[in-house]
Amino acid sequence: MTPLRKRRSGSMFKWYFIRTSISVILCLTISSFAILFFFLNFWKTDKLTALKEDALSVSQSVELFSENSGEYFNDDSESFLQYAKNIVLTVAHASDSSLFITDSDGRVIICSDSAIDTENESSSNVCERHKNISFSHDMLAEIAFSGKNGYMYDGLLSGFADENHLLGAVTLETPGKRLYLIAVQPESTAFLPYTTEFLRIQIFSSLVALLLSFILSVIFSYRMVRPLKKITAATKQYAAGDFSARINTADVYNELTQLVDSVNKMADGLSVLEESRSSFVANVSHELKTPMTVISGFVDGMLDGTISPEESQKYLVIVSDEVKRLSRLVVAMLNMSKIEAGKLSLNTSVFSLREIFIKTIIGFEKLINDKNIDVAGLSSLENVVITADETLITQIIYNLIDNAVKFTENGGVITVSVYEEKKEAVFSVRNTGRGITDNEKELVFDRFYKVDKSRGLDAKSFGMGLYIVKSIIELHKGTITLETDENKFTEFIVRLPLQ
């Protein structure tokens, strides 16, 4: 046996809201990190390109000065060094980076961080912090290989602080000697202002998005749960016996439409079932009360001497008929109970429909003769053999002939037929008489429905015969149809599949 799971506590609204909120927070967090990741990559590429462009700009300016002035780098070229240093300082200040001019050995010749003495117009070309720094020969080789296209690097630099640096560099060609222009910026220094601003914007926008999502989650959660609350309220009414509540499918989503339709259909079914139950109790009470009153009255009359001994025999016959009527009623209700519970099983056998018709009509011989009814079609009955429950099929034929005898006028005609058609066994019972109205055609197979309540032709019936007939036929996977012409005839046609 499958163990029962512990019932989840809390409301669906709360769980849906919490899960939606967690989903929104996770989505915002993941998207924020993703945006930050792509932003940093973009920023890093852009910054490296900018550093390379700064180095290229200084290189072009120094080369142009050298061409125009004839000055180039050597130990005595003060004007060259001063111009180079000024342009390096200017570009470095504008780009917030450190610029270096190195020789072919990687030693720093000019550093943008060196101090300028504007009064004496003299300065140290290399600052104390960078005077012992030299760039590796491998890096210089890569810078030389890239030429004027520029070289970019992201990582640790020997001699600098123990952190990643961004570097852009180009070669500086002077007569007789190759120099290198290198622009450097610590990754954290360049990264921190942008990252801080980005995070500030991202946090603010995330808080606004969270607030809006929480508000929308509350609204959507409530709208989603509202139909379920209506269903719960409606089912509570049904449990209390009030089946009038209905749920409007326009107020629910498509996924809940089928559930709402099922609940509304269930309410319709329960309403019909409740009416049927009330009608059943009333009808059964009436059907039981009438024969019991007759029996009690006649028995009491015989006991107290109101009915003389000479007349007792006549009234005992009436009492016997009423007892038989009670017995039929009990049997019919038991069959009906089994049918509705799905417990009426078929005990199949092979038999002839024609023989059952003949035996049944012989049983009604006295009633037929009393009403001077003519029975037609007996001689032309086909010998159709079927595999079915003989007892139940006999009950069908008995009920149909009983109704035909009951509703056929004196001197009328009952026509019976049995034949085979399209792998089906077909039999019918037709009687002349007043027929059945169109309004009654849909009701004759209902429980406790009597066609002729006013004239008393069906006084001894209890209105379950045709209901049981139809149920037995459907149990055999067959069909029954009614054809009638008011004031002319009524005919029931049964079709059963041949095995």
C-alpha cells in the first residue's frame, strides 16, 4: 500500500507568492552577475584598446617632433627628452594611466610619474618608484612583433604591485635606436569606479524591479487562487446540500476551465441525483403504502367480522395480488440498486428469442382473452439464437408485453416480431392504443415515471419497468428505441449484438 504523504501546510497563495519571489530574486541575481561579467569584459577590452591608442598617440607625436626638429634620442638630446616627457605626462594625465618610454633592453627612460620642476625646467625623467623596473625581453619582442598595430596585455607585471595590470604598447622608431612606448593601468584602479557605479545602479534597479515584482506577484497570485477559492466555496455548499452554486468559466484560466466545467457538471449531477433521491423516497413510500393499506384494511375487516366469511375468499385473492405486487416492487428495487451500483452481472447462455416470446405470451393468455386482444406476428417469428443472460432478457420481453397488454384497448392488436439484421438480433412489441406524446417520449425510461397517471390504466405499476428494461439492454451493449403515433400505436424496438 502506498504510504500517505504528509499534507502540505499553508495556503496555495503563500506558497505561490514565496516561490515566485524566490524565482524573481534568483533571476535578478543571475542576470546581474551576467550583465556585470559581460560589462567587465567589454570594459577591459575597451580600456586595453584605449591604452594602446594612448601609446600610439605619444609615439606618433614624438616621431613627428623628431622628424621636424632633427632631434632624436641620445644622451645629449635634452630637447627631445623634454618634449617626449611633456607629451607623456600630458597623455598620462588625460587617460589616468602610467606611460613609460623604454629602451631596447626594457629599462625605463621616461616615466609619466616623474616630478616636473617648472621653474628650473629640469626634472628627473624616471620616478623613484619606477626607476628599478624593467620590462621583460619576451614582452618587448611581442611589442616589436606587433609594430604599429599595437600590443595589449592583461595580467601580472614583474616589478609592479602584486595585482593584474592592463597594458597597451607600440614601438617608437628613432634614427639608430628602437624605443618602446608602454601605457599601464592597474586593473583595480580602472575597474573600481565603474564597478561601484554599476553596482549602485544595478542595486537600485533591482530593488525597484523586486518591489514591482512583489506587487505583481501578489496581484497575480490572488487572481490565480481566486477561482480555486470559488471552487472551494461551491463544493462546501454542495456538501451542505445546496447545489445551486455555479462557477463562471469566464473568470478562470484555460487550465482551470476543465476543472470548473467538471465541478459545474458535478453540481448538475448532484442536483439531479438529489431530486431523484427525493422522488425515489416519495415514490417508494407511496408504492409501499398503497398495497400495505389495502392488505391491512382487508385483513382487519376479516378479523373484526366486517367482512363475512363468505366474502373472505374474494378479498383474500385481492390481498394475494397486493402481496405479489409488493414482491415485484422489492425485486425491481433490488435490480435497480444492483444496476446503479454496477453489481448486476450477466450469466450468459445460448437460447432462442422466439421460444421466450411464445412462453411469455402464453403466460398472458388470460389477460389477452379478457380484453379480446389479437396477437399478430407469432407465426412469422424467426428462430434467432443469441448469447445473453436468459433471465434478464426474459424480464425485458415480459415487461414489454405486460405494458402492451395493459395499454391496448379492448379489441386492439399487439404485434410482435423477431428477426436478424446486420449482425444484430432485433425484436419489437407494438400495440394499438392512444400512444405516447412527444413530451413523454423522453421520460418513459426514467425511474418511477408512469405514462397514464390520470386514467389509472397503470394503477398496479410502480414505474420502474422501462427503466430496468433500458438498463438491462445497455448492460448487453444493445439499444432500445421508441416509435409512437399519438392515438394510434406504440412500438418498442430492441437491438442486441450477436456474439
